[in-house]
Amino acid sequence: MEYTYFPGCTLYNYSKVFNESAQEVAKVLGINMVEPDLWQCCGAVFPLVTNNVMPMVSPFRTLLRAKQKGSQGLITLCSACYNVLKRTNHLVKHDVDKRRQLESFLAEGEYGGEIPVLHLLEIIRDKIGYAALEEKIKVTLDGLRIAPYYGCLLLRPAEVALDNPDNPRILEDLFTSLGAEVLQYPYRMVCCSAYISVVAEEIANQVAKRVIESAVEHGANCIATSCPLCFYNLNHVQEKIVESDTLYRKVTVIYFTQLLAVALGLKDYAHIFDSINTPINKSF
Amino acid sequence: MQIDANFVEKIKEISGQDIRVCYQCGMCSGVCPMSHLMDHPPRILMILLQRGVIKEALATRTFWLCASCLKCSCYCPRGVSPSQVMEAVRVILLKDANYRLKYDQLSTEILTTVPLQGLISASRKYF
């Protein structure tokens, strides 16, 4: 299985571990992720205005180049890249005027949404399958109580959702197949405050804190995500709590690929088990 | 800043959203993860814009605190997308440099710890 792989701006610096664990997991699962020689940032947010196509030039170019390379699909890991690229794809497929504007501005070729934009989670679900994945598991994630955290970008808007946007199962099914206990909690699809943490940190912390509290109250000892910004927000608020409450025990925030790497027996990741502690459950 | 008399029309032009079809059910405020922290929840912003109370609408923090999570847009029974309306309001105000993100006022902590994804998103939304 060979796919074009778009890492995005954050996977070579802030979330190196996300990139590296995903690469190793893909190798074990037989997914060949080929990174293009040249790529540029997707823009991180999809424009919500409808009268300006400029912010879509970059993701459009990424998709166009993948098509020119004869790619059968574009894999992303970061939720934001997934959302921006998939929305751009959806737009050029359904809006001929905007497609022509982008094509004529770039003048690098024609593109009408032919390249499927896929998240690694979808490849595992649809191309590999959980049954085949279970056969490759070396370490079952016994004792882990995972709170899957979707956030916004994997599910909204509905036309680009990687699963049922009102009741997604993709993370739950993945972790169940790895042998972990998966928790239901009400904040799994609620925004972590995203980029608000740059402009209004106090407010962002309050929003992220509710997600953390909800997961911990339902018994989580780790929260799994696929978005570097969610990872940051959920960690950052806990660092702030520790500053004022020295008894607070942090709940581990982790990328889903790290958990996969542990389960597949990749030895560089075996230590992850040790770093996961059990936070104090306030509801008892 | 000069406020256009046809503000609602302008929003429609920028975002494709017709505010006038909003019937004030409050779904957007209910599902918004930020509404309890806003001075006015999204529903109030919608009615202020609808009734042409533009100055008061633009004085709220509502649209500056929108994280574009799209919950309101997904659940609106009238098919309006409040998050797109808020982006249109931001786009109009950001023509004035005073409203833009001031990079020199961001703390070193933020500039060094927030992942690029966050900094780029904020630059896109507030500049």
C-alpha cells in the first residue's frame, strides 16, 4: 500500500514523536508513506469566508502535485491538515468556479478532487481492518483506560468527517482492538479552544480544563488525540494547574500512534506504560 | 471605523450567510464550547446584527473568542453558519490594523511553547 504522506508544519518540530511513531507503525502494518520532496504548510485553518480562494492555494497545490505524481491517496496524521486538505478537495469537486480560479491562479495543471484525502485512522480501519491489526498485536493495552478525544477537525463539517459526526466510533474501535478499556465521556467532541490559547490564554485554559475534568471524572488515565494543538492545549492547562496545585496528578495526553506503537511491540515506545499514572478521581 | 449601512449585506457577500433567516432558537449558544465565557453568546450577536445594532454587535468579544469548531454551524436548524458569520465580522474589522494580532505583545512563553499549528492558525484568524 503506497500513499503520498503530508506531514504538515508541526510534525517535524513540536510533535516529532507523533511523526516518528506513525512512521514505525506504518512500516509494521505494511503502509508505505512517501513524503513528497517539496511540500508547504496547508494553512492550518480552512477559510470560512466564501469570497476568497487565496487561503486554499497551498492545499490545492499539495493535492495537485500528488495527482501529478500518480498518487492513489494522500495520508495525513495531523487533524488540521486532514481537515484543510479534505475540505479543499471537497470544494474543488463541487464548485467549478472556485476550481477554475485556483487552477488559473496556480497555472500548474488541472485538479478536480481526484486524490482521496485519508487519515491514517481511516487506512487502519478500511484498508487493514481491526481483525488483521489484532493479529499483529504483541502487547495488549491491558489496564489502560483511554478517553478518546476527537476535538473538532476530524468530524466537522459533516461532509469531511472520517466517521459518523454525531457518534464516531473510529478511535473507540481502534483502542478496543488494542485491548484497552475505552471510556465514554461527554466532552470527546468538544473543542479544546484551538488557537484561542494564543490570543486569550486564560479563557482557553478554562475550556481545555473542562475536557480534562470530564475525562478524569469518567476514570481516564490517558487521553488519546490526533491533533498537535489539542495535545498542547490539554497538556498546557495541566501544567498551569500543577503550578498552583502541587498535589494535582496529570493525566497523560498521548497521540494514538504512540499507543499503536506500544501495542505492536515497538521497543522504543514500551516505556510509555511507565509514564501513565492514575489521576485522582474527584468523583469518588 | 466607518460602519457600512448595509452591514448585513456585506456579511452575506463575504460569508454567503443570510443572518435574517435566524429565528433565535439559541442552538448555537447551547452547543458553543465558549459561550459561557463570552460577554454575549452567539445568539445575541446574531440578533444584534439582524436588527442592525451594529455598533453594539462589534463591541462584543463573541466573534474574537470563536475557535471555529463549527458546532453551531452543524446544529443550526435554519442552516445558518454562525461561525462563518463571525469570520466575516472579523474579516471586516481586521481591515483596520488596530484590531490585528500584535506579535510583539505575545509572551515569550507562547511564542516558544505553542506548536506552529496554533501560531499559524492564530495568524490566519487575527491578522
